[in-house]
Amino acid sequence: MLENSVEKKTRRRNPDRPYTFLLPYLLLFTIFIVIPVITAMVLSLTNFNGLQMPKFIGLKNYVNLITNDDVFMQHVLPNTILFSLIVGPGGYILSFLLAWMLAQIPKLPRTVLALLIYSPSMTTGIAMTVVWTVIFSGDQTGYLNNILMQLGLIFSPIQWLQSPQYLMPIMIVVSLWSSMGLGFLAMLAGVLNIDPTLYEAAYVDGIRNKFQEIIYITIPSMRPQMVFGAVMAVVNTFQNAAIGVLLSGSNPTPNYAGQLLVNHIEDYGIIRYEMGYASAVSVVTLLLVYGISRLAWRIFGEND
Amino acid sequence: MDKKPTVDNVSYTMAENRKPIILVLLVLLAISSIAVADTPYSAWTINSDGKRVLTQIPYYPAGMITGDFAGPQDIFIDALGNIYIADAWNSRIVIMDKNGANVRYIGQDVLIEPTGVFVDEFGRIYVADYGSEQVYVFEKDGNVLKTFERPTSPLFGRNSKFKPQKLVVDKRGNVYVISEGSVDGVIQLNNDGEFLGYFGVNTTNLGILQVLQRMFYTESQISQLFKITPPSPDNIAIDRNSIIYTYTRNAADQNVKKLNVAGLDTLEKGKRFFPNGADITVDKNGNIFVVDDMGYIYEYDNFGDLLFVFGRKADDTLRLGQLRSPSGIAVDDEGTLYVLDKELNSITVFKPTVYANQVHEGLILYNQGLYVESQKNWENVLRMNSNFLLAHKAIGKAYYKQQEYDKALEEFRISKDKKEYSNAFWEIRQAYLMENAGNFIILFIVLWLIYRILRFFDRKYNTFHTIKAGFKRFFSIRLVNDLNKVFSFIAHPIDSFYDLKWENRPGPIAATILYILLFLVQVFKIYYTGFIFNNVDLANVSLLSESLKLYIPIILWVVMNYLVGNISDGEGRLKDLYVGTAYAFSPYIVFTIPLVLLSNVLTLNEAFIYQLGSVGIIFWCVVLIYTMIMQVHDYSFFGTLKNILVTLFAMLIVGLVAFILYVVWNQVYAFIYDIVQEVITRV
């Protein structure tokens, strides 16, 4: 009784104690996330070149984006949709399958392989220069050109990374290769965490093969990790966007073939110094990512 | 296109175009072709579907120049209009003016069997002498200036033969020689006869087998293989800008090549040419002419697209304009064609008609990008031949340039140019969006608000209770409920097929309705897919054949799968398979109509959305069929695969048997018919 009242007293005396503990995180989150996002939203309503005072112009940037920006409508938007439609779900499915397969093997090789599969997503920039630009090099010493020429399938080297028709497929391949990131690790943990007795019970109930195992046990039991993986896949897809510029070595990419939303933002913000317009594009990107993440929640979080 | 063109089977494809205006023009065309009906040949062009379409006569035979030739092999016309002929069997070059008068001969003493002749801008005459294996250069007056023998350079190749057949000379004085059997390409010599290199080599096409061989054989094994050599070029021409054109017989899709300085083909890949050409020439505007063994003359524009074909092989009654064995073709600056015939030993002169002239004038402007200026010419062309696709395309481009996108769209639709159509449509759509985007957003917000308000009232006062109850009653009708199950089949295939097997829901009536819906969806797809994505020629669609194409495989599939399942431990009943197959098409039935509607507002920029959608639908249908077999027959994963493969094989066999029966039945029918005829006539 007495203890209880003391406790109440202390609580009353320090009603905002939880916030004290949260303060470091809140502070950092506000400074590095909330303020920049709000700034971008405000800047997107202005004409700002990075030097002079921003001039308020209302929604004009957004109107221009939809009605006047042919590059955006003809190249950037279709490219982004194509890229994210394939790389998002594709990387997601790959992550799940690999995680599931890794879960079937003993611990040591699993750890080594998981590290190997995870590493491309951390080292994209280096791997790009060491591996992919060498493979897709545009002269006859490039691996792909050399092999194709030796087989007699092509007669002169193809400029893989500079040709509009090849850049996008290459970007997709490379992105899929490096899409086993955090989502993959989460899923691996999810698969490993499933109680093996569930499987045994399912076999007693009449499940007969691995396929049914996945459908009836594995996926339902790791729903939280699946949602996390999906959201990470969406975010990754939009972040990965620099890949076209990395591969082709130029922004804008040849004929805008690999131009994605983030490249468009960089093009306007960092190259042309039209910060206001770039902010408008980033706000649109933010809304897109948010919308798709909501959709992912809807799909994978439905029955919970 | 590989078929030998004979005039008799030229189909009047334009009649299939169901537009009254075109019919009227067709009549006009028929009348106007009477005016030139004295030409002993007809002319046609290839439309976008690769079919032959009759067209106006582009060239009429204007005369024949006969001379004292024997087996002439090549003809050349210089800037002044003088004609040079390689008179092979008489071992000389014949020179005459454009009317065939003022005949001179040169090289009578030196030449053995001249097969190619060329005159440069200084009047020097280059002759490829196949007989003496040398190239001769004559002065204007006929004195030998130089002779080029087989190059001694090691680069020429130790065993390469020098058998000059044809030659051209570029502005720098380099000589390009076609040598018989030269698989390395055209021999390029400088003006002193020194070997510069091989030029414009053809490529070999490797089959899958050769690629596999190269992949897995060791080097010594590869060296033992029979060497594949590329075909050697057969004829050559040069235009004003020293661009070289070669013709190679029977070289798949590289018959005509337009070579740049580096010897690379600059024509777009995938252009198709007729394979039996005898000679090639280029006029001053870059149009390419080829004459072939059958006496047909082909004219291509400078992108390698066919403009017209005309001509006919001579029959017993030789008429002016018919050819027997053409060996050379040349064109002068006025566009007059001179075709040399080595069997008739004569030159036939063809002059362009008004129609061809309009086309040519239009082309000159069009190639310079002056679409608007060329519009008048093309309209004249269309007045004479409304089916000339290039004219529609050019007029469309003119409208496009003048920002009259609606008109441009219509022209591109006629010329079936999907890329240009897509561009014009993009502009129209963009303008529409700019005008209406605001309204759409407002409409969307208003609808959303209405929805929220209605939902609020419904939750609070249960306003729509009766309507909801009505819906509930409606969906509890057994048939409606069954039909509504397509959605659960799409979302939860395994459970749904399990229910199908063990609870007999949905039933066969719903399945039958689905089969009918499937056909309706198919018809909708054929008729309403947007122009850019529609590859079906509506004129050739017949509903009966479409329904047969759809239902016969399905019936075969259901029956055969039932039989195959019966003999391999399948548990499925015929009814399960019938209903299951119908529901396996659920994604197709549900999603095709939205996709088709979408295809009407997409351009090529967003084509992948449509393609992804189509592929996705088919993929999900396949998954459903697989799941269906697995559940209904209670098979394992690989058992299902086996069952499906065996079923497909059985379907193939049934198809074969049906075909054999059909053939046999035809025989029987013909036999009985003959007997009846016999009896009728004899008795």
C-alpha cells in the first residue's frame, strides 16, 4: 500500500520521464528526418536555385511536373514503374526463396552463404566497378562481348552500357543480384524461428510435400518478416535508382533509357540547381513509396 | 515473300479493306489502270502485312535498243546519258548515246570476256575482264591506260583467286571489284591497282548446332568441322556520295547491303529483299533498283523499303516490256531505266509514269525531312493509289509536324505505323490530360467524400440495410455464388480446387457459363484491343473459326486428361475436369477486359504494362491449371507434370488422327463423286 503510493507519487512528480529516455532518438529523428522532409515539402512550393532567397510560387512545380516535363512523363515515370514492378516483387520472391533454401542446410554453410548473398547489397558501388562494368564492357575485351563473339553470335562488340535498349535490362539484372538486403536477413531469421513442431503437426494432418509446407506453414508463420521484407523491397527499389547512372557513367543516362525518379531529382537538384523543382519530385517520390508500402501492408498484413 | 511472284495469284487485298472510300478509289484505280493496260505486266507493292497489293504501273516500256551484242553482261550510263555495255562474247565494250545511235566499240583487241563496266567522272572506262582475269582502265578514246592484275599483297591471301566480274569506282579513285567466289567480300584496290583490303564481307548465320559445337568442342575438333563460308557478293553499285551497294543472291536477309566507308551495312536489320537479283543500281536520289532472273524489277527507297515491283518474264509471244534473261540494269538522271537482256541481246527502256514521278518527288523531300513540303506530292500519289502506305505515313508526319495530331493519327492508322501512331497518340493524350487533370482530381475527391459520407450514414443509421440485404440474397443464389467463385479461385487456388473436388461446388452450369464468357472475352479482346497492341487483321477474323480455335483444344484437353488420368491413378471425374478447367481460366476472364480497355490509352512508352499484364494473366492461368490437375487427380508435383505432358501428347495424336481421317474422307468423297459423275455421263 505504502509502496504503491510512493510509486504513484514519483510517477506524478516525473510524468515525462519516458520522453527523457526517448529524447536522444527523437532529437536525431527530428533533426535528420522530420526537418529535412518538411523543408523539402516547403521548398517544393518555391522557386529556389540554392543561392538566392526561395520565391514562393504555389503548386506551380507540381503542375509543371505533370504537364510540362516530357522527360518525366515519357521516360522517367515508365522506367520507374517497369523497374520497380520487376525488381520489387522479383527481389522479394528471390529473397524469400533463398532464405527458405538456406534454412534447409546446416548452420556453418548457411552462415557463410548468407554472408555471401547479403554482401552485394552492401557493396553495390564497388561491385559495380569491379564486376559488372567489366562484364558489360563495350569493347571486345568485355567478358560478355568476348564470349558472344567467340560463339559467333555477334560480329562486332555491343556497347552494352551505352545502348538505350540494353541499359534497362542490365540495370534490372544487377539490381536483382544486389536485392538480398535487410529484408533477406529478416526472412532468414523468420524461417529459422518457426517452431519445427508445427511442421510435424502439419505432416500428421496430411501435408505431404515441401510445397504445401511453404504455403500452409512457412508463409503464415512468418508474416511480420514478410511485411518487413516487402516494405524494404519497395524502399530499396527506389533507393537503388542510382544504378543506371553508376553503370552508364552519366546522368542523364543515354537517351534517358535508365532514368529513374532519383536520377531525375539529382539531375534537377544537383546538376541544374533547380532545388524547388527537385523538391517537388522528391515529395512525389515520397508519396509513391508511402503509397506502395501501405499497399504492401494491406496485402501481407491482412488477416492479423 | 519467297514465293516466285506470278501475276495470276496476286490477291486484291485492298478489297478486303472495308471502307467505302477505298472502294470508290479502287474503282478509280481500276479505270486508271485501263489507261495503261497496254503494258504487258502488272505492278504491285507489299503492304504492312507482307501481302502483295496491286498498284499503279510505275514504269511503262518506252522502247527497245537493239545492237550487235552477244551475251551482254553489264550496262552503265554516264552523266551525259551515254550507254556503255560489256559485250562479253564479242569481247568488247559498246558505247552509244541514249537513243542507241553513234555506236563506238573499244577494247576489241585486248578484252577476252568483259563482264563489268564502269565510267568515272573523267570519262575513264573501267572494265572487269573475267576472261583474262584483269581489270582494264581505258582512256576516253579507247587506249589502255592501266591494267590491274591479281594483287600480290600477302593480305590478299595466297590462295584467293582474282576473277573480276563487276566493278565500281568511287570519287577518290578506289576501285571496288566483285570477284567470283570471293567469300572475303569486295576487293578494294587503289587507283594504281594496289590491294587496300576486303570490303563489306557478308556474314554467316550460325545455327543452334554450330553454336553448341563452338561452345563444347575443343579447338582441334572445331578445325575439323566443315568450314562455313559466307556467300560472296554478286553485284555492286555506287551512288553519288560514293556509298557502295552490294547484291548477294540467296543470302538470307542480307541480299541488298548499303555499305558505309567502314564496310558496314547501314540498312536497318530485318528488311527483306527478293533473293534472285541479277543486277543492282542506284539512282541519283538513292532509290535502289534490282532486276531479277524472272524479269521482275524491284524499286526500293533509300531505307531499303520496297516501293514497287513490276515486270514479267517473257512468254512465247514476246511483247515490249517483257524480259527473258536480264543481266544488267542502269538508271539515268531523268529516272529512265535501261534493262539489259543477255538472251534477247537488247536493252529495254522503261520510263517512269506520272505516278512514279510523284512518288520520287515526294521521296526527295521526305528524305530531307521536309514532310510538310512533300505533302502535296503524296496527296497526288494517293489520288492515284489510295493504298500506298508510305504516302499515308509521310502525310501523317506532315500533320504531326504541323501539330495536327488527330489527322496524323488517322494517317498512321492507315499506314499501320505503330511507332508513329504511338507518338501522335501520346501528344493527344498529353493535351487531354493537361486540360482535364484538374477535373479528374476534383472528381476523385468528390467521389471519395461521397463514399465516406455514405459510409458514415450507413454505420450510424444503417441506411442501406435493404440494399445490402438484397445483395446478400442475390449472392446467395447458387448460380451467382458459383460464378462469384472465380475470385476465390484466383486468390486461393489450392483451397478452391479442394472444395471443387470434395464439395462439388461450383457446378457444371456455372462452368458452362464461364466457357461462354471466355469466348465473349476473347472476341472483345480481338475487336477492342488498342491499335498499338492489336496484331490481328480484323478483315480476316471469323467468329466461327475463333470459337473453334478456342473450344476444340479445351474439349480435347478435358476429355484426354480424363482418359489419361483414368489409366494413371488419377482420381478426377470428367465433371471435375470440366468445371476445373473453366475456373482455371478465371484470371483470363476477369482481367482481360480491364487490360484491353487499358491498351486503348497506353502508348509504346508504357507498352510493358500491357505486356506484363498479358504475361501475368497467362502465367496465373497456367499455375491454376497445374494446381487443378494436382488437386483433382491427387497427384504429386512431378506426377502432375507427367500427366500434363502425356495429355498434351495425346491431344497431338488425336489431332493427327483427325487430320488423317479428314484427308482419307476427302479421298473417299472424291472417289464417290467421280463414280456418280461417271454414271451420270455414261448412263
